[in-house]
Amino acid sequence: DEPILAKGKRVIIIGGGDTGSDCLGTAHRQGCAEAHQFEVMPEPPPTRAGSTPWPLWPMQLRTSHAHEEGCDRQWSISTTKFTGENGQVTKLHGNRVKFEGGKFTPIPDSDFAMDADLILLAMGFTGPVKNGLLDSLGVKYDARGAVSVDEGFMTNLDGVFAGGDTKRGASLIVWAIAEGRKMAAGVDKYLQAGKSAKTGR
């Protein structure tokens, strides 16, 4: 197969995290004509946000060496579709969005189309899907849009538990494993009416 290279191309990267930054650096190394990076989330603050106190990973703006080399970097952009000719992408279509109450709302009259020769998908996990089971149950969310739980990993609904990325946001698998164990203990305690079935721990 012919390798996909950025040389001489108009590159758009969808996703503003570390993977997107890696894509941008590679596009620079390969000699792209121009580079754009779109992130659906709002622009982070320059210092740690109050919604991510220690020991949580700080939600704040980061500028990598790849960004310093040059990039049109935009936030609150939702991609709606791609168009092209003969199996080759030629445009990205999108709009600007507002992030409120854990949901993205399109801003009226903000639709746009941008020419592109190469579009790289570097999207991460932005949180649990809300407009379905969670909203229909009435689950509450925290300031970051993740499911809010108590110390036993139970949500505001009796007998409904959450953990891992749904509660924490995008993170490492070790956190998901650790929280899965803690949540299991919370479920056990709930089912045993406060008396854990575990012994010797």
C-alpha cells in the first residue's frame, strides 16, 4: 500500500489532545503545506481549572513544540461531514458549538467548510453519552460533564453506580481497573445493606 503522507497537503487534525499534537508534529516533519487542529471542547484556561483539583489531571491549556512550529488551532468546533471527489477528501464541514450542561449545542449560522487534502482523526473520549439512558434515568453530572458519584461510586439514583471513564473522564486503564474494584466494593456494601461479604480485607 502507498503510505499516507502529509507532504504538500492541507492537513486538518480533529482532536486537541496529545495524539493530535503527535499528528501535528508528524505533519510538520513530512512538510505539510498548512495545518489546522480542531477540538470540540472549549478552550481550556491557562491555569488549572477549579473543576480538576489535585490529584486529578489538570484541565488547562497546553502548547506543545508541534504547536510552536505553527498551526491554526481552534476550539468549540464540531465536524459534521466530509466531502470529496473520486474517493479523496476535499473539504471538512463543521460548525461552532457551545458546551453547556454536559452537552454540545450548535451555534446558529456558524456552519463552515474548509478545504483539506488530508484529515487525521485524533479524537479522544469526551464523556458519557447523555441523550439516552443516563438522561432518561435522571443521572446527575459534575462540572466536567462526567457522571457524579458519592464515595461508594453510587450516583444520585439509589442502586445505580458508575466508575472509570464515565465518572473520571478520559484516563488510563489502571484508573478504570482501580475504580472498578472500588465500585464493586460499593455495590457489595449496598447489596449487603452495609455489611460487606468480603472477609480478611
